[in-house]
Amino acid sequence: MAKISAGVATSHVPAIGAAIDNKKTTDAYWQPLFEGYEYVKQWVKEQKPDVVVLVYNDHASAFDANFVPTFAIATGAEFKPADEGWGPRPVPNVQGHPALASHIAHSVIQDDFDLTVVNTMDVDHGLTVPLSLVFGEPENWPCKVIPIAVNVVLYPVPSGNRCYQLGKAIRKAVENFDEDLNVQIWGTGGMSHQLQGPRAGLINKEFDNAFLDKIIDDADELAKLEHIKYVEQAGSEGIELVMWLVMRGALNKNVELKKRFYHVPASNTAVGHLVLENVEEEG
């Protein structure tokens, strides 16, 4: 059967993608950030995932204020990079896994999560920047990708606990898929940042590092954090961190920390990154 072996968490700052695309990764400003991702690039080559379930938020590319699903899963065979106003990123098209995606949709909906099923959509920097950070600049992405979009843009947004429980439902679905697949789940977005208003530029290192501590070792408790606390302490865009809880919910209670990285700033944003491997459960 399919199995989730590991989780990756990372910020998906659009300026990171621009730095990669414009060959600025060795510039003095960007080099410290990209050095933090050297480990995961080597690690993922060894892990060889067949499929990545990638949790991200759309930034008005596939959805807009007229239609924003709380949770959506893309079940198509291929997804093109979105034009976000300056042309699509020069990255490969994303190849989906329709069979597994459709299976996840069926299983999760039967477990009382109302997933919107999307067959055709373009994917923006929320999805392509994490792929670039982990896989570099290949001619083709080396694995299939199942996009899962979470609304953290238009209120009301899902709670951290709802996202955490969604992760558990995704894990159940994957483990009931009758094909031998090495699956990873990635949670993206965050960390603390605010893009507008009097608090524009807010970064809260204390909150971010406490979040990193808890998501590794005390995720059950972290999932109880109210959404307004993210906004108050991590800025209006800090709510993106609930998407990391989807990733964590899909992993075992006990995980092995392979990489932890935190960097400030990246385009007035705090960047966080984790690599977590499942520890085999007894029994």
C-alpha cells in the first residue's frame, strides 16, 4: 500500500522564486537563505518520493473573491504555472496523480471533510516555490504532485485543528490506496509576516520559533491555537501557518527532525523550514 514517509514544511515567499529565476541565489542578500535548503536537496534525492501531496494557498490565481473553497484538491493530470501578473515562472509543468488524488478526495469526503474537487487549474508561487527550493531547477519535476489548496486569504478561514484533522484524514486515505507508493506531504506558507496596514513588515521571531518547537513535539496542543492568535502574534499573513498543521497531522505522533532552519528577512518575511521523517510506531 501507499505510505507517507516524511513531511516537509517551508515558506513560499514569491521573491524567493524571483531570486531563483533571475539567478540571484548567490547574491549576498539571498545566499544565507538558500544555504538553509542545501540539506533538503540532498535528502530528497535519497528519499525518492513518488508523490508529494503539497498543501498551499492560492493567491487569486486559480480562485478569486467570487469563489474561494475552504479546502480544494486538484485531481488533474497536469498543472501549468500561473501568470501572476509578470508572466508564468519558467519552471516545468506539474504532473499530477489523478488516481491517488481521486482516491484521497473520495476517502476524505466520506470522513466528513467537504473538499472541493478541481480538475483543471494553474498553480502559483505557493506551490512552485517550494518545489524549486527542494528540487532545484530540473528539466522536469522528479515526482508527481497532488495540490491541496487551503483558504487562508478570505475570512472565515479554517482553524488549526481543522487543518490538523484534515492531515489525519489524508494519511488514512493514502494508507488505504492499493499501490506501493512513497508519499511525502508538504505544508507551506508563513512564517510571521504582514503585507499591509500599520503593522506591515511585522516579524515575530519568538512566536515563530515557539511554533517550530511545538509542531515537532507537541502538535496536539499547537492545533488548539485560535486563528486570531496567529493574526495578533504573527501578522495577517501569519495565518498561513495552519497549512503546516495539515502536514503534521498526516505524520506519526513521533517524528525524527532531520532539518530545522529559520531565516530573517526574505522580502520582509520570516522564512521557516522543517524536514520531518516518520518514526515507526510500535504495534
